[in-house]
Amino acid sequence: MQHPPLEPFTHGFLERPHGVLLYWEASGNPAGRPALYLHGGPGGGLGKGGYRRRFDPELHLIIGLDQRGCGKSTPWACDDLASLEIQTTAHLVDDIEALRQHLGVDAWLVHGVSWGSTLALAYALAHPRRVSAIVNLAVTTGGRWEIDWITDGIAPVFPEAHERLREPLRTDERTIDGYARLLTDDDPRVRIDAGDRWDAWEATHISLGPLAKPGPLHEDARHRLNFATLATHYWARDCFLPGEQAVLPRAHELGGIPGVLVHGRRDISGPALTAWQLHRAWPGSRLEIVEEDGHGGPRSAELAGAAIDAFARAALEHSVS
């Protein structure tokens, strides 16, 4: 069961170098346990704020952040392709840390979904003393195998959709590389077509989830283009987490940070193998596999919310005792 809808009690924009403005919002209890939500994508944005319902508003100070280049943050990547030069995971991690300092938070629980789970892990590895706990849903780590799987590996399941995805690409071109190229083409018509094709593919491979609906993943054409621009930019570069910076080989460093991983068995976009490998490598983590869910779903959201609230209640009981 999710908590009732609620609206932010405050919001603002954090100025970052090179003219970047980051939108943030806070809801729940101003004196509550700080918790940060990291959205998916890259490029998904906070949307309508449904994420807030996973947090008990009496227990948590709930912080939402539109990652650079999307949502209410500016500039959007599709409007300023030159801004992709300052679009890396390291930039996003620095943004999160700057927001923490701006808000005067000592440490916070971090809740990431899909791409947001990769970002949560990267942030925790960079700033472990600033993370009290992690709750990740639809677990990803940004590894090359995951990226190749979601763009080409699942082609045998959706062959007709994959053929349409490949139509504008060179024969010998890796799919993710081809779309990163098309989405930064000088011709806006090429970019728009590539964004629509990418969106159709995204909508296809998440279609096995219980809440999937026919039609585009993003109704707004500009949002489709921006999402595709950011996703392909990061994925074509291994999420800027290459070699020794990759998450899985460093997962043992997360020991000491309590974590809960929630993943749907039917998540064909990101097989449970990644969540399993992360759990096995992360001392003290707990893995919840939800048999009926795909890439997210009602039961997964319920379990993530329960884990988030349990961490807050435990902290409250500890402070009282």
C-alpha cells in the first residue's frame, strides 16, 4: 500500500557551473529522516511526483531532484547538444553532493529506480559516509552487458520491433552507438526520427510488465527526443563507469551501507541476474525478487516503500533508545 499523494512544501533551483540549473523539491516532514529519490532514464525526470508516495511523510524529509538536462532542470540536452560535454555520471554525482550540501543534510537514504539505481550506487561509492541506506528498485549497474542486452540481446523476443529499430543504422554498427550518432546529427529531422524509434523500442521491451500500456513511452514529442538523447549518450559510453570505475567490481566497497534490492522476475529489460550479482557482491544487502512484476510494478513499489519506511523507523527507535 502506498502513502496518500502529497505536494512539495518547498522547491528551488540549484545553480551549477556552465549555466546548469537543477530543480529540486522537498516534501514530507521537514524534521524527518532525509531521503533522496533518483529517477530513471537517464532523462526520465520526476514526472508528476508519484515517487513521493513510497515514503511515509511523517517519517521522511523527501527530496526529489531532476537530474541535469531533463525535467524542470535546464538546459535540456536535446535543446543544447553542446551540454552533453558536461553530461557524465561524475557530473551527476557531483550535483547530488552539491544538493546535499545546499540543503544542509548530513546523510540521507537514497532510493533509485532503474537508471537511478545505478546513479545511487555510483554516488554511494563516491560518498559512502553520506549514505545511510540504499533502496533500489528495477536494479541496474550500468554495465556493458546490461546495455547490449537491452538494445540487442532481447532481439529474439521482439524481432519485428528490433528490425524497425535497426532500419536507419549501418549494417556493422552497434545499435547503441548508431543511435548516439543519430541523436546528435546536425539534421533535426534525423534526430526526431531517431528519438521516435528509440521511444518505440523502449515501450516494446518494457511491455511485459503488469502495468504496461500500448503506445509511446512518452506522449510528448520533445520529451521523447530528450529522453532518447540522454539515454543513448550515457549507454554508448558505458554510463561513464568504465573499467575500475564500474559498479559491480566495486560492490564489496558498499559493505557497511545497508541496502535492499527489489527486482521483478519478469523484467526482460534488465534480467534478475544483475540484481543477483550485485546482492552477492554487496555484504549485508537483501534481495527481493517479485515474481509477478516486470521493470517495476505495484508489488515492487510496495516492497521498496516498506523497506524505506523500515529504515526510518529503525533509526527513530535507535535515537529514542
